[in-house]
Amino acid sequence: MSDHKAPKISMVVFIDALGWEVLKGRRFLEAQLPVRRKLRSVFGFSSACIPSILTGLLPREHRHWSFFYYSPKTSPFRPLKPLGFLPKSLVDRGRVRNLISKLVKRAYGYTGYFQLYNIPFDQIDKFDYCEKQDLFVPGGMNRGKNIFDHLTQAGVPFHVSNWRESEESNLAALKADLSQGKIKFALLYMAAMDALLHEVGKASPLVDDKLAWYETQLKEVLRLAAEHYEEVRLFICSDHGMATIHTHLDLMRQVEGLGLVFGRDYTATYDSTMGRFWFHQAGSRERITQLLEQVPGGRILPPEELKRLGCDFEGDQFGELIFLTNPGVLIVPSHMGTKPITGMHGYHPDDADSDASLLSNVEPPTDPKVITDVFHLMRAEAGV
């Protein structure tokens, strides 16, 4: 190895769902990353939070929020509607859905994260999908520029993980680039914590085991970086936390009990924590609103609150009415899943379990308070 070291490397490690409350009482990398602060998240799931981190923009500005939205005129899914005639016991199996999702993704050339989840095939022609492009490349956003646009335009040599690959593979790829000593900025993507927290919840000892594994791996990354760079700056950030589920809500059954006709009177999509509605006939809004106002465990978000959260979209793209459940209340079955799980996110940003984390070995160059500020931190660290 050459004695000559490159001047500086700045690394941002994104650990999905590593919330402030998840870290509470745990001594994860305390000695290595003594600078620790809580970040407010944005309203929505990772499909909204990650674009906000990568752009510094709110959902209304980058136009990424929940995956599915009502748009029958632009729906790419009309060819799938005949699958609605097949038995649900067949087409709603996880493996079958995954296979169909892969075929659709390949047929349309989608490069982003794509999954059909549990949208019924007899209703799927009413919806379009918002993340058709890879978020982690230049030009990947529906609107606005991401950090990779800025890095590329500025000619900064950088490393970014392939989000499709395993954590082990992404770690190996980063180490290979660090060993060359040529990059100035790196973004390491680690997604497995999110799935674990959904499955076991934030209090499980399995979470401690996973954090211990991250600690071992990242200490090795720090050691390797120090061999090839004079100054090593490391930041760990997340997009949101994870709430523990205590109540199940069958919102779909209650709405269907009104006797309104889906697609004629109204259209709805049911995320794990949200019911989102569009209205087509006089009186349907009033009847659904009246029902939702009586449903315990959630509330309708007024337009002024959605505006404050940066989720007031042109043309009510993601819903004319948004019903949000309280923290710990899971809509099940939903279009995201049919079985109960232990942990969930996508609640109001005011909830403590929604808070994200930022850990570092140096004081951040900016004063980050919200996950959108991570974008400005990355720009400053990369010298853009």
C-alpha cells in the first residue's frame, strides 16, 4: 500500500428505520459517533422520506409520496385487470404477486422500487404508480434534482450503493472503492433494519443483535477509510422510526359496508396507516366522511394540516381525503398487506416514533433538524 493518503472522505450511511426511539437506551457506536441528534421526519412512508432526504424537498415539491394514486387515464395496469377473474387464493399469494411485479417491471422498463403489493386486480386499472425511476441516479426524481444530479454536475467522484443488493454486497462495494482512495463522498444504503423492525418491533433483542452487526461492520469501514484518507467523516442517518402495533383496524370492511360502488361512487386505496379517497358521485364524500369521523383510532387530516406537512398535492393527486390512524393502529387488511405485523411507520411526524436519527463523528457542517436537512449536509460534505 502507498504511504500517500487522500485528504478527506465523507461517508453517509443510511440505515432504514433507525429511529431516535429505536436507539433510546442502546449504546450503538457511542464512542465512534458521539454527535447525536434527533431529526423530524416527513409525513409518509419511505417512498416519501427517501426522496426528501435525497433532494431536500418536501413531498409536494418532489412529487413522491405513497406508491399508488388514482389516475385511470394514465394507469399502466389495465392489462392486469383480467387477473381479477382468477381465484384470490392464487393471485394474492406473496410469491405470485412478486412474480407478476417482476414481469410488469421488466415489461415497462421501470428502474425504481416496484411492487404491486395487494391492490386487487379487478381495481388495479384505476391506479398509477409514482416510483417508476431509480431514485439513486441523476434524473431519478419526478420533480427536482437529487444529490446525485449535484455530485455529477460538480464532477465529485462518489460512491453510492445499489439498493437492490444485500447489505453485505453493498459493504464490500464500498470497501473496494475506499481501498482505491479516489472517491470523496460515499452513500452506503442499508435496508434490512426496516424489515426486521416490522417483523419483531423495536424492543426485540434481535434488534440489538442487528445493531451489534452494524457496529462491527462500520468499525471496519472506519478502519479501512483511515488507512487511505487523512480525514474520515462519518454520518449515520435514517428516514423514520418504528411504532409498536397494538390495534388492528379493518377500515376497508367498514367503508364497503356503506354500500357505495368502488370505481363509480368513489375510489380508495388503503395503506398500512392511511385510507386515501377520491369521490366521483354526489353524496359519496359526505357518507364516507361521516363514517370516518366515527372511526376510533384515527382522524381525517384537514387541508391546512396537509399543507403544513408539505403534502398538499396539485390536483389532490394522492387523495381528496386522507384518513390517518393513530400511532400503533394498523389498517389490516390493507392494499399493503393482509396480515398483522409487529411494527409500522407512516404515522404523523409529531409522534415520537416517527423521529429519525443523525449520528456522526464530527459536528455537522449545517444545523440539521429535519430529514430534508440531510441533503444540505451531503452537499456541504461533498463540497458542492
